[in-house]
Amino acid sequence: MKPFVLLLGILTILLVIIGIAQFYNPIPDLTGVPHPKFKGMKISPSNTDMYTHTKWLGYFFAVGLIAMFTTILIIGSRRAEKNTGMIRGILVFGIIYTILFSIMIYSNWAYVYDSDHTFFGQMPRPTAWVIYVIWLTPLIVTGLYVFNFNRWVISKEEERELKKWIALNVDK
């Protein structure tokens, strides 16, 4: 499947999810009311995590965003409509990121229903997942890019050709 067709499919699915969230079983009192103690702050009397359909719609929307981001990286890694070899690494990144994100979401759902509210590393478990794991995951793509730049992005030969072209075509 061509990456642009895949991207269009992902964007269509995201639009459908937004439409379902907008019209299926709307949540009352979601816009917020003034906080009783802190002036200027608003709170929501309804917690969206307590509604099954919003939990799952939010989860699938986020997974769709990860798929969209991964597809855009694949499109950006192609050179002259040819694959550069980076696709496998990007797919591995997308899968690992989706798994870690899913674990974090499950941790959040468990935390919402847990009256104990256990902590890890001085933070609530979902926050610890975000800080200690999720934000580090893009280092996979960065490492792939850095260590494979000459092979996947621009080779030494292409760099020499570019320098030669610039020297011939740019006014000094």
C-alpha cells in the first residue's frame, strides 16, 4: 500500500472517531464550572475516564495519531519514490511506541479506579510512565537517524555531487 493512501485512510479514521465522540452519548457538564477555592480555575464535574466510550475513543484516536506520525516519518524517509531502508526501523519505533503508550493508558485507567493511588518515583503511576518512559521513546528514531544518516539520508557521493552543483550554480 502506498504511504499516502495509508495516511489518507488514517486521517479518515481519525475524522470518524471525532464524529463518533461528538455525537454518541454526549457527556453532561463537561465544559467546566468555577473552582470553589481557586478563582479563575475551572473544574469538570464529570470525569471522562469514568465513561467507557470516551476512554476507548480517546485511546484509538491517540493510537491513530501514532500511526499517522509513523506514516509521515515513512513518507519523509523515502527518496525519489524509493525506500531508503529506514522503513523497518520506523515501523519498529511505531510498534514500540504504541505498546508503551498502551501500557501508560492502562496504568491511567487502573489509577482512576484505584482508591489507593499508588505512586512510583514520587509520582502517580501514569505520570511516572510519561516522564520515565514515553518521552524517551523518540530517541529510537533519533538514534536510527543519526547512526544511519550516510546510508539512509544522503551518501558521501551524493554530498559531493551536491557540493559540486552548488559551486557551479550559486553566484559568489
